[in-house]
Amino acid sequence: MLRRMLSYLIPIRVYHKKSAVSKSIEINWNNGQLVLDSQNTNYSYGSLQRVLRLGLKKIGFDKIRSMESLLILGVAGGSVIKTLVDEIHYKGKMTGVEIDPEVIQLANEYFQLDKIANLNLVIDDAFEFVLKTKATYDLIIIDVFQDTHMPNFLFEKFFIHRLGNILNAGGYILFNTMTLDEKQNQRNKQYLSEFHTLPFTVFTIPRIENHNELIVIQKTLN
């Protein structure tokens, strides 16, 4: 309780570990909340949860609640999953894909993700999972980072088209991106242009955090 109260003044570290995938993982009390951070950015439950919640709200909580199957690429501590379960009261099937087993271990220990009955956690590379899955989804949430770095495959045509193939008609992709410089701003513009010849509608959400741009993609109904 004392550490939680002090965290309104300064962040209080609870746990720190080097990770082969994420380089550095920290559990901190920050503003009265337990959060998961990497060395240079928030991974779960801080500003990131606010960003993704806004994206879910734009899609519509009622609409999400009626969906049958969701895919989360990049679980980290699972803050977006907690929003889906605790606030949206989503009861359908969720598949969470995370490449770093050490992150999942912390998510289970500190945030009890393994207690969520309708969540299937998969330790795998997001690219590999999307490539081989035979399932389709009504909502795909992409939140894949290694600290502040976003893997290049996320923006490549092959991956974009493959996501379109596993997205159900009328379904949505919610893509959280980090833009730290003008080159990355242009990268996002190029990404958006890839959907002009595809059966999708695309829009971005005005940034509530300086460097996070949310892209929302809907696959049009047949």
C-alpha cells in the first residue's frame, strides 16, 4: 500500500529483468497502478491501455461484444485483454500471441492473465502465427513492439494481405503504431495507401499520446 501511494509522486520499481527478446522488462507502480514497462516505453496498463481503449471505443463496445473471435498480436502484460474482459465484458474467444515467454510469465504472475477462461495464450512470433493459422477473426489487434522498435514485417504487403485473408467480412483491424520521426510518419502514410485497392475502409485516430498513432481498418461486407 505504501509503494502504491508513493507512486503518485515517483514510479516505484517492483521487478526488473533482462530479456532476450524485450531487452529489459520492468514491473512498476506508477500513479497508483501496476504497469509493465520496457526500457524506454510503456508495454501495458499505463498510457498504452488508454491508447488502445480509445481505439476499441471508436470501433464500438457493443459491436465488439457481439463478435465471436478476436486475435491479439503482441500481448505483453495484457492490458487490452483486461479492457475487453473487465470493461467491455467480452465473452467470445480470444487468442493472444506473444513472442516473449518471460513477458507472459510476468503477465500471469502480476496481472493473472492465465485466469481468463476465454483467452488462449500462444507463445509464437506474430508473423509466423498469422502465416500458418487457419482460423479467421472478427477483430485483430496489432500491438507488436520490441521496446520502441516495430518489426518491418508489420508494414510489408505480404503481411497486410495475409491479415486481410484471416479477417472476416465486416471485421476490424486495430493497429497501434509508434511514430518517432518523419520517416515513420511517411511509413504510416505508405501503409494506409496499401488499402486503396483492397476491400477495406481505413482511418486514423487523432493521437492522445505524442508518438502513438492508431490505425483502424474495416473489411467491407461482401
